[in-house]
Amino acid sequence: MFNPMKGLGALGDLKKLRDEAVKIQKELQQIVVSASRGRVSVELTADMKIKSFKVGEEEMRDAVDALNDALDKAQKKAASKMQEMGGGLSGLLGK
């Protein structure tokens, strides 16, 4: 017998997976790590966004913006390369 609901389980699984990914992303945004070397100090969130970059007491806002832009571009290129290699979510699900 034809069951129109058959196959929707996979969509539900994808929604659960996406919801979990969003939850983890929000948690990563709340984790802040810092490092210092000499006069330079950096604060970074666990989702790889630079919050603060200081040389001495001077906040280097332009450097923060430029570094975050570069990180974003690098992440997009990495994701694109993973897609080319058959990676990404579809690769994990065997499709």
C-alpha cells in the first residue's frame, strides 16, 4: 500500500541534525578564549570570530574586521572544496 508519509522520516532527521547544529553554533559563540604574546592580546570565540585584538592598550578594530573577513572567506573556500570532494552533509549521509 502507498504511504505518502514514507520518506518523511529522513526530512525529520535532517531537521533534528540542523537544529542540533544551530544549538552547537550558538554555544560556540558564547565560548571565548584569549592569548597574549608580548604586547599583543587576542580574544576569539570558539566559532572562530575575533572579538578583540589589542597592541598594548590600543584596540585594533580595523584588524579585527579584516581578520574576520579573511576567516569568513577561508571558511567558505574550505566548504566549497569539501563539496567538490563529495564531502559536506550529502557525503556524510551516503548520498
